Amino acid sequence: MVKVGDFKVELVAADTKEAFKEHTAPDGQVYAEVEPDMDYFISLSSDVGGVMMKMSVDGVGLKYQDSFPCSRRDVQRGKWERTDGRHTITALHFNKTRQELGAQSSLLTGKVEVNIYTLGEKYYQEPYNTASASLTADSATGGKKCIKSTTSGSHSFDITPKGQTASYRLGEYLHTITLNYCSALGLIYNKILPPPPDLDSDDDSVQVKRENSRRKRKRSTVTSVSTARVSPEGNIKAENGRAETVTVQQTYDLVDLTGDD
């Protein structure tokens, strides 16, 4: 949860409505720890009325605003669409777009921004069909990112306003609330979490140790042999052919070795 004055923003799982675990960096920025391939909503709260909130995700505005004539809590928002007077809110989706090994921390981090304004002039208009801007994993704003939000969630709910509804123009700008999101690997690259003791794992933990171990093994193994002569105790011989990977532990004298580089 990021709280600025009377306003609060957090990311919640679309299925359970539980907030993602958050971490605060030394510079005060807040990071939600998320998992790829999960749906989520942006949860908005205001302890006061007379304000309006506009949201953007990964630098793309969602093309609508939420008015708070009075105080409201835990308003969940995502992709918004209005068709024949019915409003549908669809969850956003965390996408892992490419491998993360060696990536920069900025490519491992997404961002949700909420701009807060006072309510401007009130007016009425006939409802019309419209929808949020589309967020795609290969868009120009996020094509290089390792994790990115898209408007492709599978969870949704409908809002059907009763009678004529009012709209408001933007008033005076008040605040911007920023909430970053990334996976556990992103938290490590952003130096918010320390790397685990054993970095050699099959999940999204850092794989540096695995790479270093592989290089060490290369220095102590023979994977291709042209000519080899080993001491009598070794009983290993190969001439002009390939041999299986062999860890050489005996006293040896090798000629013309070619590694796997």
C-alpha cells in the first residue's frame, strides 16, 4: 500500500482480492512483489470527497478517470469498457515477456501511477461506447521489459449505473502516487532483497552461480579429443575421435585439446 495524505493505492490479486506483499526501498519507493501470469486490480481509496483519479500502467494511460464525490474505499479498477450503458471492469495481467538472466533492474520493474485532481465542473452527457487503452506485451513502451502488464486478464465484473450519471472535468492537480511492481528477482536486482544463499535454482532466482559453476567445470573436463596419451594408470585412450565428457584426475599429457567454446 502506498499512502499519500488521504489517498491509498495498492495492487490486489483478482481472484482473492488480497494485496500483494510490498517492500520499501532505501529511497522510499514501494515495490509490490508479484508473480507472472497473475490477474490483478488496482485498488483505490480516498478518505475525502471532491477528488478525481487517473491511472497509467507502464507509461500508458488507461483512458478514463474515477470520480470521488464522497469518500470511497477499495475501489477496484483495471481495463474499463462501456457498452450500451453497461460498464465492465476487467483485470490486468502480469506477463513475463522474456528470459531475465543478466537484465537491467529497470527491465524487471513495472510501474502503476495514479494522478489525483480536484473535481472540476460537473456536467451531464449521453452515454457512449468506449474502452481503455490496450496494453500489450510487445507495445513500444514495454517491448523490452521482462515483466509487463497487459489488458488481458480473465477476471471481470460489471457496473450498471442507475439513471443518468454525472461527469466531472479535471480540476487542480494534487498528487501523483507511484507503486512499482516486480518479481522476487527484480527485488534482488533493485537491491531491496539480498540474493539467496544458494543461487543455483530452477525458478526465478538469480542464476549467476550456475554460470560460474559451468565455467569451472569447463576448465576441468575434456569434451573433444584429437590425440591423447594418459599415464598407464589412467587407461584412457582416444585417437582422432570424440569422447564422452571425462573428468581427468590422473597424471596426464594431452596434445591438441579443443574445448566446447
